[in-house]
Amino acid sequence: QVQLVESGGGLVQAGDSLRLSCAASGRTFSNYVVGWFRQAPGKEREFVAAISRRSSTDYADSVKGRFTISRDNAKNTVYLQMNSLKPEDTALYYCSGYYTISYLSLVRDESRYEIWGQGTQVTVSS
């Protein structure tokens, strides 16, 4: 079983950048699609970005062009580079993953995701 641990959150000003990391334990991390989700206070959790086994990517419209997801399977780590941060990006960010044998699989539906980290807080001040 793969376990996920997020890091890299913090308090920044609008326009700043942060890089979140999602470190995975387990030898089969490369067999997982990994996604980032976020939940702001009083709101439902929402999809942010995902990366497939062969590093195809998908982004929510709200972050497209500002966030970049990447993975380093040798380090068992997925990154979320967040640039041009806005106050509306303030949320608890979760890393999540699901196992698949398909190199093409890449979904946004969080019900598909099997494992979740504890989350890392990102706060963007105006």
C-alpha cells in the first residue's frame, strides 16, 4: 500500500510562488495516477491537477497556465508548482492517487482516487 505525505505549504502574498511536494512510500508509485485537490473553508473539495503514469497532465481551468504538476518516479515524488498565486487559491491542498495498469488513465473524479495524504495548508494574502 502506498502512503502519501504532502509538504511545502505556507503563507505567501498574492503573486508569489510555492512548490508543493507529495512524497510516496512504496515501490509501485509509478503505477499510480496522482492528483492534487484543494478545499477552501466552507467549500467542497475540488480538483486542481492530475498526472498520469506517463506524465500526461490535466488542470482545472482556474489554475491552468499558473500551476504545473510533475512527477519524479525515481524519487517517488509528485510536485505542484504554483505561480502567480491569488487569494482565492487559499485552501488545504491534498495529494491523492489511484492504481491503474493503464498509461492513458487520467481522471478528475475524486471518487476514483484510492489513497489520500493529510493535506498541506496554502494561504495567500492580498
